[in-house]
Amino acid sequence: MSQHSPDQDPAVTARVEAPGGDKVYFVSDVHLGDGSHADAFQGKDRYFLDFLDEVEQQASTLVILGDALDFEQAWFFSRIMRAHKQVIAKLTHLAEKIRVVYVFGNHDPDILLFKEILKWELCSKVILDSHILAVHGYEFDPYVGENMDESSFWARTMMLYERIFKTWIRLPLRDNYTLSNRACHYIFLWICRATRALRWFGPRIGKPDLALGWENWVHLWTRGVLGDPMGITRPALAYLEGHPKYDTVICGHSHLPGIVDDGGRRYINLGSWAFGNSQYGVYDGQEFRIYDWISGRPIRDENYRPIFEGRTDRTFEQWFQSEYLGYLRFRCGEEALLEGVRPRPFAMSRIAPSSEEQSLKIDTASDQHRQPTESGDSA
């Protein structure tokens, strides 16, 4: 199963340096949509504007690792502009004050059309201080990396379904325990069985690759179900092993934030701003740190321990056998309901910071608690 190597991308490379302690801020997968109930950004404009204020004050460069504008959800740039006018205006203004580098993501097929409006420096990868590689991350995805058009079609189809039926089909199931999502997990069991049958049948009719596309899709979904979204962690580390000029790879794509040290190599994932997430990274020339903006919580390797402890090394059918309780009920979802976890409300809400969240906000420049500014009112 091959991935699309970053070295196969168009030769558009941005080089970024952080001399003398200059701060470089990173963010990925913001997913600004059309402002409807299906917009994964979920109305966090006020928070994101506050974040951009800090970037303007503290950073020499902002690197956005793709998927900031969710064309697959919104379909048209004009819809994103109407829904998040202040955020787009702030990002454009920021590009006039500091360097803003934008790396192409798999949700960015149309972004070149708006280069003059957004004023970002567009590229396919960033090399930071000569030894750190930053890409979106789809390059390591065994499904999306080789099937951009096909994956885009299915993403648009899923998001259209979510919009029409006002439901979520997302991972993990525990946090998105909707009837549609449960049904999809049940149907996927039969897709796994059909794929196994195609794998057996293909060579017998002279088509050994008959099941290949299905196998890639099964692998993608299974990794997400087991806690390794998109299955990009190990391929990214393997890329570093084959390219010793880099000791660190930074990416997004999987929406799973964390910093993983693996035998002298480092895998850093910036997470996302989709749904309840608000992660970002800061590099000062020596150390790379990740925080969640809303809570101020630092993020390390906690999300990746299950992967390296072997808890994700199962098939979907093994997971299904241990989780399925009958009648479209799953153990993880039922336990989550008992704990009070509910699927995210399928409605846009302009979120205002609570007093508790205000007291938790951390200024990454001084590591002191601070109050959020009043400049970031939502559109």
C-alpha cells in the first residue's frame, strides 16, 4: 500500500527560519465552511480572531497547513466569505503585517483562484530551519494520497448527506453516536466481508488488484475507528527514516493533535479547529509546543499512546465483535451515553467564552493566564 510522497508534489517549497527566538505559529484544518448547521468550524469565529490577534503580536510567520477553507463542505468561496467575513478579513490583513504561508491540503482544490484576494504565500511544503518538514499530511494517507478526486467525491457526498438529514457521520463513534453513524458502522462490517471475498475472487479471474481500492478504504476507516485517524502516523515516521535530512515532520489532516518522539524522530500533528477543537503550534527555534486555544491545555503524546502500545492493531471485524451489542447499539456509544456524552448539536452556535474558559486561557508568550481580548466578536 503506497502513499503519495511529499517529494512527488510540485516543486513549490517555502523555507522558514526562526532566528533569535522568533516565533513561528502553526495551525491546520480550520475548516471554515458555509456557516450552516453542517459547518464543522461550529461558529468559533470569536476564538479564532483572538488567536489571530496573538499571532499578529507574537509571531514572525504564520504557517497554515491546509484545509483552512472547506470547499468540499461549502462548495463556493462566496459562502465561506459570507459566513466568516471577519475571519477572512483578519487573515488577509495579517498577510500584510507578517509572513503567512499556506500549504495545500486535500480540501483546497480551488484555493489558487483566490490567491490575490487572500494574499497568502502558497506552497506544497515548508522546510523549517533546514531539518523540519511541514506538509498537510494527505501525502501519507494510503487512501486520499492516491485517490484525491475519489476521496473528494465521497467527502462531498457525506457532507451533503449530513446537511440534508441533519446528522453526523464522523469518527470516533463514541462522540458521534447518531443513528446514521451506527448504521454506517454496521454496513461497513459487510463492506469488509465483501472486500475479503473480492480479494479471494480477483486472482481467480485474472484481476489480482480487484479489491485494492476497497482495501485502501477499509484500511482508512478501520484506522480511524481504532484511534489512528487516516493511518498517517507510521507512514510519516517511515518517511523520516528514509529521509535523514529531516528529523521532524509536522502535519495536520488527521485532526489528532500530538507530539510523538520515536527514536530520535518526531511526528507532530497540529490537530484542527473542527467541532470542539482549537489546536495550534508554536515554534521558537528550539522547542515546538502544541496547545488547545479555548482551554489553554498543552498537548503532548497522550492521543498517540494507544497507537504505539498496540491497541490499534486489530481488524474492523475484531473491533465490531467486541463492541456490537445488537440492534445498532455499540458498547463504546452506550457507555458514552451513560457518562453524559452526547453527539454535538446539529446547529450553528456563536460560542462565547465562559468565565471558566476565560480563566484558563494561556498566553503562550509568557505562560501566564490572561483574559481574552474583546476585539474578536463574531461576524
